Amino acid sequence: MALQLPKKQMKRIKFNISTIFLLILWSCEPSIIIDSNSHETFIPATLPFKALKLLDISELNSEGQNWNIVGQVHSDFTRALHVETKEGTGILVNQPTNEERAHIFSTFEHGDIELDLEFMMPKGSNSGIYFQSRYEIQLFDSWGKQNLTSQDCGSIYERWDNQRPEEEKGYEGHAPKKNVNKAPGLWQHLHIKFKSPKFDSLGNKLANAIFEEVTHNGILIHKDIEVTGPTRSAFISDQPELPKAALMLQGDHGPVAFRNIKYKLFGADTLRTSNIEYQYFEVPMPLTKLPHLDTLTPKVTGKVAKIDVNKLSQRRDGIAFKFWGELNVPLSGDYLFDLLSDDGSALFIDQKQIINHDGKHDFESKKGIVNLKEGTHSFQINYFNYTWGKGLWLKYEGPEQEIRTLQGLYPYPLNNKKNTLLVDPNETPEMIRSFVNYKEEKRTHTISVGDPQGVHYSYDLTRGSLLKVWKGGFADVTEMWEGRGIDQLLIPQEMSVELNEHIIASQLNKDSTPYPFKISDNIHPQGYRINDDKRPIFIYNYGNLTLEDHYQPNIKGNGIQRSLSINGDTDLYSRVARADYIEKINDEFYSVGGHYYFKNLGESQPIFREIEGFMELIYALEKDKKIVYSLFW
């Protein structure tokens, strides 16, 4: 029996979450950022980006009425240039007309910049992101296109010279390495590192602009591409290149939407170390943690400009160092330090410990964050090596300073690359057991299935949960089979879509019962069998009943189709989608949070419900009613 939805909208469950705040000890000494609840240092992975809040259009500069701030964007992938919006905030949308088709500009000017954003392209649309209003990353509906050019999505657009012969007027365009576009109407992700052109004091250009990295939907599509001048259709292509200028979003071509726009501006002077002294110790074995160096007599003392523990050591095992000197800070603000060592180490600034990376371990990273005032500070690094390889490397990120080395060296050859090992199915599906990264977690009881039709997936066998799906090349198994294969990770060759996790089935006592994330003790995995198409069917027992879960490419080959059945009457339900919104796009398809499309194909009908602030699609599991649906992206 299907769940009966309440007539009134369900109330959202509110959780009382303890507020974590940062306690900054402002003084002339360094201020360590503390998590006030745990009394432990709160350490972010990177320093935060600046974000456009997109509360109103005043955050940007435009003379046209085609740009607006909205709360939601809806685009039917079957209709050319189709866009509908809902009131609200958080999304920047361009809806050009014959009369209104202006570009829009950032209020800040940038030189070197790291830009991160999401965008949505309607069917057949065209737009672009112009760094310094001059150098374009093309936005285009290139979904499913085979032979990419410099006019496709993610390309570095071509330059143009009317004085050249007709076939040579367009030049220096760079197509993306591969097509990783999603279907029109879905949100896509771009992460771009851009280096501005450099000039001397007289304005003479010393270096061209460079797209250092362009990553589209998680796949690197450009690296270190030099641009000798403005690309075609740049807003000010007839003006000289500059060290800094505004970021521009193209408004005169087609509709486009943006959200989660964030950036880091770079250009400040770097941290510098000076007057470095050191002490070298040879310590009795075994050695599993940093010794008390002040109680030991150094074998060697001296001064260095560059810390290199391999060069300064006189033996391999049982050694320790103490380095100290001055740290010159050009700009006040938060500094994130990353200390990598094999074995233990520790970083002190102004006699305060910033990073404790003690213990016997491989070449590993540990981070610490501290607020430093402009001026000169003292620093100290302690280090020891027990046996075998050794290394010490200190990196940092600061205000307007991108991640870079401060001291030490990466201890391994930079050209020591692994041989890439790829697996692709031929006539029958390939099935590989491995570990799989899912969100922030490494899943261990997983199987990945590659299909000859080019639609692949990873599946959690203990939970009965589809984790991720992708199209194109199947598996990169380098981290499984090259060398020791320590990580045992299978990585998709292409852009993958991670799905919100849904265990295979659960009891729900009432409409408002949350769907669990842990599988019931009454549901038991039984492995899988192979059907006539050589594809796996995953089997789970529920009492004396059997659930069968099966995946295959959908009819068009652009997504995946699932069939789920049970051989008796039951009180189980299966959640198949969860997102902040699930919206009907047309008569057949739903958009699941703008991440992928859902289409019901079977006799069993999905139930829509809102719970805990999310929309969900669930099915009742019924005898003789197979659940069948497809997803595509």
C-alpha cells in the first residue's frame, strides 16, 4: 500500500545545532583559530573564497535589464533557449531580448584569480566568461557532441584577425580535452585558475595571460594554455591588455544562469624566510616521536638559505633537526600552513606551536592556521626521521597569496609518474571489486560495472545503493594495480555524477518517517547473479522474500535504467531521489536538484514528499509491480 501524503505541506524538522565560532586572540603574537566547542584547532582545507551573495544586482555592473537575481531557474531540455524563473535570491540569470542584451561585469578588477562557479545552459544557448573582459572561456550547449572545437563549451575561444586570409582569421583557439558537458538545463561546475599578463614599470608586456587550469565538472580540460591577446568578441578587444580589469559575463548571445560564484584574488608579495640556522642531531634508536632537542648535543650547527634534510643529513636513520629563523609577513591576515614530513615534525611561530605532526609516519600532510600581523616573526621547525625515506616540506596560503612552497623540498622525483592503467569493456560488461571514493568517504564493499554501451556505475553492495554513474570510458585502475596499489581506488575515466545515497529499501511507519541511511538488520545482502545479458542482478533477502536490483543503459544510451522488484507483499519502500528540489520539467521528466533527470518507466508510480527540508521520490515495493525508472544527465 502506498504512503498517503498529507494535504497540508509537511513541517520541516528543525535541528538544534550547536554554533561553532572562531575565537581570535588579537595581540602582537600570532592568533591561532580555535573551535570553541572542542577546544581543538579548526583547520579548513583551504582559505575561504570570497563569494558573491547574489542578493541583488548591485553586486555587479550592467547597463541592461536582461540580468536579474532570482531564486530558481527552470529549463526544459527539449525546448530551445527555454528559461523560466522563480522569485528569490542566489541565482544570476541572463534572459536577453532584441532590445536588452548587455554584458555584466564584476565590481572588482582582477589580475591573477581563482574562480569557482556553477552555470546552467538551456538547449542551444551560447555565452562566455571573459577574464579581464578579454580572454574567454566559452559556454555553449555542447551536450553529446563528438568532435569538439574552440567554439564548444569549456573551450578557450579563438582570437580573430580580419587582415588574415579567410581560412586563417580565427587562430589560437583551444578545444577542451574531452566533452564533459551535462544535458541542457542541469547545473554544471567550472573551476578556473587564470594568470594575468605581466608588465614592467613602463607598461611593456613581459608575459602573456595563461589559463593555468580549467576544470569542468571535475575533469581537467586545459592546463597551462597561453593566450597572446584578447579572444574574439572581447568587450574591449581594441584596448591594450592590462595588469588588472573586471571579470565579464557575456549577455548578448543566449540565456544562461550562474550560482555559487566565488573567487580568490592573488597578487600580494610572498612570505619570506631569512637568517635560518639549524642544529643536526643523531639520535639513538628506536625513534618514534620528536626527541627533546634542547636536552641533546647537536652534531652539526650552521646556517642555510634552503632547508633540505636529505642534503644536510649525514646518515639515513635516527636523525633529527631544529631549524629557526625569521619569517617576514607582507600582509596581515590568516595564513594556512601545510607541513609535510616523513617522519614527525612540528611548526612554531613566535614560540607558539601551529602544527603538531609528531609520530612515525610516511610522507604525510598536516595543516595549521594562524592570524599573523604584518612584520617580522620568528619561526621554528623540529623534525626527525626514524628510518628509510625522509622529507620535510612546508607550504602555505595567505591573503592574496596562492598556495606555494615556503621552505623545504618535495622529496620524490617530480617526473615519477605512474603508468596509467585503464579498463574498458569489450563485448560483455566488466565488473571490478574495489574501493570507491564517495563524497568524503572511501567505500570498501563496492562493485563498479562497465557496460559495452558506455554507461557505467559504482554500487555499494552492503547498502544496495547506487553511488555514482558516468558515460564514456570506464575505469582508471592505476591506484589499484600500479606498484603496490595501496589506495585500491577505482576512478571513473570520465565526469561522474554522484547520487544522494539511498539504501535499497526500508520500512516507513508514517508519512513523516525519515528514510534511514543505515540498512535494516532484517535486509541481508546475498551477492549477485548474472543474467542473460551478462549484467549483474543484486540480491537481498527480507525474511522469506527476495529483492532483485538491476541496472543497464537506458534505451537512448544517454543514461541508466533501474529495475527493482520483490517476490511478495511487503511493507517496504525504496527512496530513489532526494534533493533540495525535484521539479517537473515536462510531461515525462523531472529535474532532481538540477543534477540529473528522472523518468518513471514502470507500472509502479513514485510518491513525492517533502521532509527535513528536502524533496524525495519514494516507491512502495509491491508484489508483481516492478519499479522501473531511468536517469540521465
